[in-house]
Amino acid sequence: MPRQGMIGSGGGEVTAPTMIMNRLKQYKRQLWRCPKCGHRFVGRNMWHSCGRHRLAGHFRGQSAALRQTFAAFVAAARTCGPVTVYAQQTRIVLQGRVRFAGAVVHRQWLDVGLWLRRRAGHPLLTRIESFGRLGYGHHFRLRTAADVDKALVRLMREAYVVGQQD
């Protein structure tokens, strides 16, 4: 017989609150699409810069190695699940359900960021900013595709989960 507050029997018992949360996850609202720029958001009419920018514009005049570094970063994100890449005026963002990662192209490196719920460490970490109860923005300086190492991919997976709003 299941314990009080538990549903199911044997090893597959689930608490009633967990079951409710799992159901709520199934009914996430569809994302709103801005009719002008096409970007998707969790809420209707959310403030944004509303511009159409090309990814290639961020890499104009940059080395092929820098473009390959970005491609490795995006490929790592896509191992986690579906990802949309949006070029904005000053940065590039990666979105699952919400934006969870981004990059700013510099002359010799990428400043990439990940949204995590916890503070994390990595040899290429340059700074951490606090988002209060929402977590932390972690910034890394990537110079080559090899900088997208196993440790960074693990952090990417954490950030992807945050970006799914689970």
C-alpha cells in the first residue's frame, strides 16, 4: 500500500505534487512570435530590440577559426535538444524555450555566456554575474573550437535545462 501522499506502488511511487508538476509541464503555453522580427517569447508583447540581423554580420572580417569556435558552441547546445539561434544587434542568443546561452564576437575570441542556477567553475571562466533568485550568468572566453571541452558541454546541458523552464 502506498504511503500517505504517494501515488503508485512498489518502486514507481510518485508524490502527488510531483505528479501535478509533471502535468503542468505538459501544458506549457505556446511561445508568442513577434510579428515584426519573428523571435519567440514566453509572454506576449515582451520588450525586445525587434531587429532582423544576420549571423554572418557578427563574423564579417573575423577569422575562420572564430566562426568554427562558434559552430562548436552551437553544436554542443544542439546535443541537448532543439535550439534556435537568433542574431541580435550586439550579440547572438541561443534559445530553448527561453534564452539560456549567448555569444558576443570579439576580434580574437568569443565571450560566451550560460545561464545556470548555481555558481560553477571552469578554466575559461572570466566572470559570474548574479541574477538573484534566477541564478547566475557565467561568461567564458573561447578562442578555438577545442575550448568547447567536455566540462563546458556539461555546463551547457545544465543551462539548456534552465532554458526549458523545467
